Amino acid sequence: MEATLLSLPTSKPPPSLTQTLKPKTPFPLSSKPSFSHLKPSPFPSIRAAISRTKKEETVETVKTQLENCYLLAAIKYTGFTVKQFQDLRRSLPESSKLLVAKNTLVYKAIEGTPWEALKPCMKGMNAWLFVHSEEIPDAIKPYRAFQKEKKVENDFTGAVFEGKFYGPGDFKQLENMPTRAEVYAKLLGSLQSPAIGLVGTLQAPARDVVMVLRAYVKKLEEEGGGQ
């Protein structure tokens, strides 16, 4: 009997399966990944536009407040609480407006105007007091009373009146200016002694002379209307 040799399949896998599988490199080693297909988010540009709009609105607000403004003063803002600032606003007369704005925006509004003399105050954080009244002492008194009552140390850092800068140490000059009533009394005295009164009036500060002339014109108008 012949023996039949059977060919049994080998357990060794084909050569192709024995090759080591290497992970593919996601990007060529010689180049960097490109994100050109990704579009930038529109939100940063929107936020920038909103910020720019708010800044422009602030500049316009300052310019509006400067209309018919007789005095612009800076008050040190750092250290104020929200409640203190609200109380301060309520204590001011209607002819005075208090505004918090960045120095750069305020300076942009006053640049090239007589108010530019306030440049020394453009540092730190300030609140800006706009006085729309000729009664300068009466406009400053509410803040002095507020300082005393609330024991607030924040003081004026400067002011501009009639194009002149007044530093913190010069505020006594502003606070001691004659009131309208005092100027009118001076006018009546000058009318009683025309020669002496005229010389005294001409030697007075420009503001006093203007107020005296206005009072005199008003008096003439009242006399003319009563005839």
C-alpha cells in the first residue's frame, strides 16, 4: 500500500500580514497644518464697533455739556462708592452736571478749545463737573458740604474758568467770587457816586465788569418798560 502524503496548511501568516503597521502622519513632516479654511468669528469686530460707538457718544456728550458751560472742574473719582456718587449727584443743583468719563475722551472733546487748559488734570480717574451757571461759588458749595457730611477726602484736581486753569490750591479764588447780588449792590453804589464808582468798576476783574454792565442794561430795560 502506498502512503499518501497530505499537505497540511502552514500556520505561518502570509508575508503581507507580517508587516508592521505604522500610523500615518496626519500632516507631512515638512509642512505645518493649515487652518485657512476656518473663518474668523465676527464677534470681535462687533465688540470693537460697539466700543468705538460708545466712545464717540461720550465725546459728543462732553461737547454738549460744554455748551453754555461757565466752569469745568475735575474731581478725583478713585475711592468713591456707588452710593456716595449717587448721593453727590442728587446734592447738586440742576445747573450742574456730573459725568464720569475717561481722560482721553474728555481731552478729545476739549482739544483746540479754551477748555484745553484743563490738560494738567488728565491723569488718574476723574469725575467731571459741568457748571451751567454764572454763580460759581454756589456751584462749588454743594460739593464742599458733601465732603464735610460724608467725610470724603476726594478733592478737586483742577478747573477751568474763563479759559484760565485753577489748581487745587486756587479754588479759594473761585469760592470767594462775588455773587450776582453782591455785584448788583456794587452797581447801585456806583450809580450813587458815578465818578468814583466808574473808576472802581473799570478796575474790577473782567467778570465783575461784564456782570455790572448786564445788570445796568437790565435796569434800563426795566425802567423803559415801566414807562
